[in-house]
Amino acid sequence: MILNNLKKITSTILVIASFIFGANIIYSWTAPSGTPPTADAPTPINIGPNTQLKTGAFGIDGNFLVVGNTAFTGKIKIADGSQGAGKYLTSDKDGNATWKQLP
């Protein structure tokens, strides 16, 4: 009996806490005050024929596919956790790269 009441109270508290947490997230969001590139909304990275520049870091979580000619200016770092001093980057017939120790 006490265990059933405790389960009901715990369930009720969890449901109420979930609603409060969800409402807090919904009401704390603020829309941009204008459309990009004005106000507090940065210019988006778009598809199209025009050159686009972005200052600062640019992160991609997933595959990065480049189609066509590509030019990099500056240093390029390829890190997967197995890189290190005295190693070189090589690839197999499918283009999958791995770091190898110099002989």
C-alpha cells in the first residue's frame, strides 16, 4: 500500500517536473530581431554560385562532401586520434585515409 502510494507520488512529481521543464524551454526561446544579415542573426551559409566567407570556426558533424575543384588557403589539419610524429597519411583504393608509421 505504501509502495503504491510512493509510486503514484513519484510519477506525479515527474510529470509535473517534465511540464515545468518543457514550458521553461518553450518560453525562454527568443526569435531573432531581424532577418540575416541584419540585427542579431548572422548571415547563413547558403548554396549558390556566389563565393561566401565565414570568419571564425565552422564545424560539421557528419560527412563533408566536396564536389568540384577545391582550394584551401592556410594550414590543413587531419586528426582522428591516430596521428602523431613520424607518421604519414595514406589511402586505400576507396579513398579511406589512415595514418602510417614511417619505416
